[in-house]
Amino acid sequence: MKEIEISARNVEEATKQALAKLGLRLDQVEIEVLEEGKSGLLGIGAEDARIRVTENANRIGFDEAAEMTQDILENLLAYMGLDAHAELQKDSQIIDDASGDGSQPVMLNIKGNDLGILIGRRGQTLSSLQYILRLIAMNKTGQSMTLVLDVNSYKKRRFESLKTLAHSVAEQVEHTGRSCALEPMPAYERRVIHMALAEHPYVITESDGYGEDRRVVVFPR
């Protein structure tokens, strides 16, 4: 179990420094204030704050949090009356808009028949379900997490097709010298295009438009 004592100008700054040194998040530690610190008058008589930060002894690990999230999703699917099950994945390369703290993502793929209802137009229903599941899982596990949710590998297939599309359009723009606007896409799909062409020697990409009409435009360099 990790523990550290640290001093800084105030408790907030000391906490930030301690978390950085321990490599932990705020929800993973307990903080004991040893000295509140004083600001002093014009800096005279100022005293540093001092805290002790200890890793939570009952903090669950990644594997346990992932399994708990899988169970929550299985229950949600059952409540929805769907004949489907959720599988944990560890080798996915999906680029997603899943929010979190940048840690290793929990990746779940829902498998079953006739699950288009879970995907929705442009994957909007799937994104909403992913958001709801993350909130429930955070409340249940007490941890912030990055979550990627897929249905019958829809995102994985879409990810590969988008990379192919990106390089095809780049080749077209390179040969014609004219820009090309792609169809409107959600944020994570646009990110796939941007990343696929980030190092391309002859084209650059920009997002254009607003809301559901936002799209990627590929320009010649």
C-alpha cells in the first residue's frame, strides 16, 4: 500500500503533488491533513500545509472493475429483454470518444442477433448506452474509468472501413489537387480519419460544420 507525506503552499497543491508522485487518482486515496498551513501577511509568517496521502486499502483492481461492469451490462440487457451477452475484450484497437482518465479502457462487446436497435443512427444509441453504463459502473465500483462499448464488433468493422476510406480519399485529393468533404460523422469517427492521415505527406484534414452536420474535409498540403 502506497503512502506519502508532502508539504506545499496549501492543501490543494500538496494533494496534486502527492497524487502525481504516487501515480493515483483522488478517488483512490485517503487524505489526512497534518498542518493546514498559513498564508501569512504579505508572505510574512507563511507556513506550508502538510498532508499524509494513503492508497485506499479496499481499492478494487482493473480486472474486478471490468467484471463488475460486465455484470452490470448483462443485467441491463436482460432488463431490455434482449437475447444477448457481453464479452470482455483486451486486444481492441478501437478509437473512441469514451471519456475517462486516460487509463486502460474496459472494452465490452455485446453479442447476439438483431441488435441494430442498440446501435442506432450513426451509432448514437450505442454512444448513449455507453455513457449510461459508464455512470452506473463508476457509482458501483467507486472508480473513474474509460469504457468502450461495441455491438457485434460494429465499431471494430467501422474503424477498419474508415481507415480504408481515409487513405482512398487522400489518394484522390493528392491526384486531383482538390479538397474532398466526407459525410457527417460523430466525433470518434472523425478522430479515426484525422489520426489515419496525421502523418500523410500530401494531405491535411480539418473538421467543418456544426452538430450532426460536422464532417472531415481533406485538403492538399
